[in-house]
Amino acid sequence: MRIVLDRPRCEGHGLCEEAAPDLMHLDDDGELVLDREEISDADSALANAAVRVCPVAALRLV
Amino acid sequence: MTDSAVPISDLDLFDDPVLVDPYPSYAALRGLGGVVHLPANDVYVLTRYDVIRNALGDWESFSSEGAIGFNPMVNEALTGTSLASDPPVHTQLRATLTANLSPRALRGLKDSIDAKADALVEELVNKGSFEAIDGLARALPLEVVADLIGFTGQVRDSMLRWGQAAMQVIGPMNQRTAESFPIAGELYAWCSTVTAEDLAPGSVGRGVFEAEARGDIPPNTAGHIIHQYLGAGVDTTIASIGNIVALFAAHPEQLALVRENPSLVPAAFNEVLRYWAPLHAWGRRATRDVEVDGVVVPQGAKVAILFGAGNRDPRHYEDPDAFLVERNPIDHLSFGYGPHGCAGQGLARLEAHAVIEALARRVGRLVVGPEVRVPSNITRSIEELPILEVAPA
């Protein structure tokens, strides 16, 4: 499973970081950085939560 | 495919008592189905959480083009805005609108918004009794948005009327809409003629014009962007802040939880938005026959999204009629979701979090008089909320 970011759609609301701080963070410019794109089974619940809270649907799991 | 008939209700979505307290009607509609046909308004309403969330994410089946409002005049007027367009056109318009509105662009405003909110709350608490809508719910967003856009003088005084009218005209062509069109027209006219020099140097509004002059955004879009900041960002935020005060007055034990644990502030705002949605109904149009919850919404049908109905859906939220700040319903529907998700939600959060923090810090309990509500087509807000007594924290 992999997490995919639609970069132009991301507005940096940061709710995904709150949901899954180990998987992603906003950098000093407020741009989202995916720290782990390949998602293990152990992290799949967190990754799902991050995808779900994105208010503009910029994240998805493939 | 299915041949089940769409449930029908004789409810008028924009009837005065429904607008003042829509929650009993929302529950009845949800009970009938995830989608219900209302012949009185010639719309198909979406009522259940999953149905609404799916529709908001599916712009290909549920178009915004010419479909946001509930009368043809307003849909005509909104043509060419990000609000009323679909991808790919929407994508560019949205990027232009949000360049100065995204959380990363707004980070510099947090301290000044926190200070404004705290000063307002401190002053009101010291007074001991006050009217919370004018004194706080309107005062803060008007000051924040005016400073953001760089408004000065007389225009600042018009912001409240303009913001209310811009939402009111999205309703069906009833008396409220007819009376509001001339006022919404004043806003539109002003935005069509405003120039960079009318706006304070260093403001975000002035920056939008400078971006236009540099060619960073298309020609003649700066005025439209200012229009959307005002049309969408004033009335809704006022509603949310009024709701914060009223809900914490009614639930002092929930305010105490936030005071004991300030990290609950964002969760508390999510719960306020879930519990009382600022927007009653928002339009879409079905681009094809769409199967929803086992029935078919026919191609071309006018669709109304009932955010507040979805937010109280017991299929999604346990004990949905309880106001619980620890619930943290981060996936509430009040900001919409997906490509058209509220563009100003970052600013709304800054303002609302500042108010909740200040209230939790300074207020133990609020004794309130009866709240006054006035029916309004789209924005559901409290008109007057007398605070009779403040017990300090």
C-alpha cells in the first residue's frame, strides 16, 4: 500500500499531520512532506485516518 | 441499478420554522432515506452522512456549475467563480483564491488574531453583562476580515450587511432573497470598482491586486477574489462564533473540560461545527442518473446538501444529539469536503480557536437570557444572545 499526494490540491491545512505525525509533516514553508510513502500493515490505520481527514481530498491510498 | 422509488416529503426546506430549527426536520428526512425528493422546493435533499460525504467528493456526478444557489439569478451571478465551477476550470480558480488564504499563507496572522480575541473577551468579561453576537461573534470576524482585505472607513461599516446578503440570495426566490439582492449588488458593484489604492498597504487584499499587476493571477480577478472573501468569510464565521458562545453557555461542564485541557480547543471547535452547522443547504446538480442509497437521482435534478442533517446522523456519530467536546468529530461536514471544501477554513479555525481559548481562560460560566433567532435562507445563526452574568474562571 502506498500513500499518494495530489500536490496542487494540497493547501497545507495540516490535519493529516495531526492524524499521522509519523507518516507526514508540514515543513517550515507549510508544504506537506510525506516521510513514509510505502505503508506497512502496522501503519495502515494511521494512513487511512490521514487520508480521511484531508478536507480537500488531496491524499489517497493506492 | 434499482427500481425503488425516491422517498417524498411535503416539507418546505425554506419555511420559517424549519430555518429557525431544522433539526427535527433533518431527523425526519434522514428517517425517510439518504436522499428524499421535496416537490415544494423541486430538490432532492441528501440527508445521511455517507451519502453527503460521497456526493461532496464526486464532482463528476454532482456538479457545482450553475448549481450552488436555489434561484437562477444567483447562479447566473456566480458563474465563473471557483464556488460554481467544476474541474479543470475550478482547479485554477481555486488556486488563485486560496493562494492568500491557505494555512501556510495565514500563519503570520495567528498572534494578532489571538490578541484581538483575547482583548475582546477580556473587555466583555469585565463588563459583566453584554450582547454576545454584536460584542464578540460579529466584532472579531469583521475586524479580522477588514484588516485582512485592508478595508478602511465606510466600506468597513457595510461588511456585515453585505456578508449577510451575499448568503441570503443563495436561497430560493422568496422575500428574503428579493430584499437581499440589491444589497448583494452593492457588494458586487464595490468589488468591481475597488483598486489597490483603496486597500491598506501590506494587507492581503492589496497583495491580491499586486499579484494581478505582476501577472501571477489572470487579469480582472482581484475584485472577484475580494468579493469571495467577503461573501463567504463573514456571515459563516459570525455564525460559528455565536454558536461557540451559546453552546458553552448551555454546557458549562464542556467549557470546564477545555479549561482543564486546552489541547481540546480544536476538538471543541469541530464539535461546535458538527452540532450546529452554519450552512443549512447548498446546491449541486446531478450530471447523470446517480444511484444513491439504493434509489436513483435523475439526471439534471437539483440537489440540496443538508450538512447539518449529515452531522447528526446516528449511523455515523454515536449519540449525535449530545454536545461533547471530547468527541473530536474531525470529519464533520460543515466545511464541506473535497475539491470545494471551505477555502477559508484555515482562517475560520484561527478565529474560532482564539475565541475558545480566550473563553476557556477567562470564563467559568455564562448566564444567558433567551437567544433570538431570525429565519435566514442559508446561514443559520443566532441574531441576539444576551449574557446576563459572567462567572470568571
